[in-house]
Amino acid sequence: MRKMFISSEGRLRAGWRVLIQFFFFFMILIASQMVQSDGYRNGNAISYAAGSLTYIAGILFITFALSRYLDHRPVHEIGLRVNREWWLDLSAGLVIGAFTLGIVALLENCLGWAEFTFNPRNSLNTPLFVTALLALLNLTAVGFGEELTFRSYQLTNLAEAFGKKVGLKKAVIIALCLTSIFFGITHLLNPNASFLPALNIMLAGLLLGLAYVWSGNIALPLGIHITWGYFEEFIFGYANSGQIPVNSLWQNSVSGPTLWTGGSFGPEGGLLILLAILVDVGLVYFWLKNRKRWQGIHTNLAKYPKDPSNTND
């Protein structure tokens, strides 16, 4: 019975650690939304910001706490080794995410599938630049929470779980696929979700996961996630995975074929985003190659640092 829960290293098994982490992630998400709900309903900028900060602080706390007390590993082993390259990767990710949604909006406009009108929506009764910063804080919190959960914590722990059974490289690939599938499935709870949007988000999860396992840190996928959401929701006024924005710089009218545009779910619900994902994979590869850091999959993600029996294959 003990072997069901405790590994040979005397730690709780990786699958249980992932379940515990996801439970706390979900609780923090609910708590932050409760704090933020007054900001949505009554235009309270303070509660809107407080919800975002609650989310970031909660995710940071459980990541550090679970890494130390359940995983018994330093947080820099799960992509949080913050140094000069980390910040450069974050900057590159921010550019890639912004570029992606900019291209999607430009293509839809050129094809006559979407029209954009500068008519800012501002539910917070604050100057527009303050609303823009608050929206950036909110979408940074969303990206931060999901990347530390699905990529940083879960992918690393699942890779470790499979490492001794199938070899380190295969273990990382299996963990990448599993976390991407789970990432897509969780978005089935979003408004207007269906099979195609869930599949697209799984593939977006693969992109973000590849950025993590190729770079060895969470900064690159985090940057992509933040500006992808920000440009999608606040700049161009698209629905963000089914969520209609309450604040946006531009308002859009999407009239193109839903199969390609995603309709009421937003760009992640249509086929056009698949082209963007492929372009992003190439951009991530180009960035790492250009920085002379390309080494394929970082198999050390599947290693428990205190276990010398793990070897690369």
C-alpha cells in the first residue's frame, strides 16, 4: 500500500504531487476570481488588480512550497533559474506572442473576415492607460498561473515519473503530450467550447511545452502566453478562449467562417490559429538557434537532482 504513495526516494509519487498541485491551483484560481469579481461588476479597479495579484502570489507560494516540501527540489530545477538568459527569453516570448496575434488580426482583416473599430471598452472607470496596465497585469497573472502549473510544475514532475521507465528523452516527450492534452481538456469548461477549440488549445499547449523543454526555462513560454492573451483580448478585442473581454482597445466584428476564425470562442477556436502555432514553433527554434542555445530536448527536466541513477539516453 505504501508503494502506491511513496517512491523509492521516500517522496510522495509524482502523480499524487501533480494532483495536489492542481487542486491548490484550482482553489487559488477560484479565490482570485472572487476577489476580482467586484471589479468586473462594479468597475472597481482596486479589486480588479487585487484579484490578479492574489493569483500571482498564490501560484508563487504553492510552487515554492510544493517544490520544497513535496518535490524536495529547488525551484530553479523547474524552469525558474532567473538570470540574464531568462529575461532575454521572456522578452523574446513577449515579441512572439504579440507578433502571432497581430498576424492573425491582419490576415482576418485583409480577408474581410474581421473589422476593427477603435472604440475602447473601459469598465473600470480609470484613464485608458491605467486600464491597459490593469489588463496587462490580469493577463500576466493568467499566463503566470497556467505556465507554472501545466509546464513548470506538472510537465517536470510527470517527466520525472516516467524517466526511469522509458528513458529521459522519451519521458519528457510523454509528459509534454500529457500536459498538453490536459491543458486542452481544462479549457472545455470555457464558454462556447467544443472539440476543435480544445484540440487547438492542446496544440497551443504543445507549442508552449516545446518552448519550455527546448529552452529549459519557463520564461519563453511565459512571454508567449502573456502577450498572446493581451493582444488577443485587450488590443484586438477578441474573445479569449470563449471569454468576452470587458475591456479592450479595439472592438471587432468577426464575420468570416467560424471554422477558420473560431467565431465566439475567439481565434483559438479556428483553423487559422494552427498556422500561427506552426510559425511560432519555427520562431522559438530560430530564437534558441540564434542564441547558440539549441540542444533539443532538455532531458535534465526528467531527472531528480538528488538521484544519481538517472542518466541521459
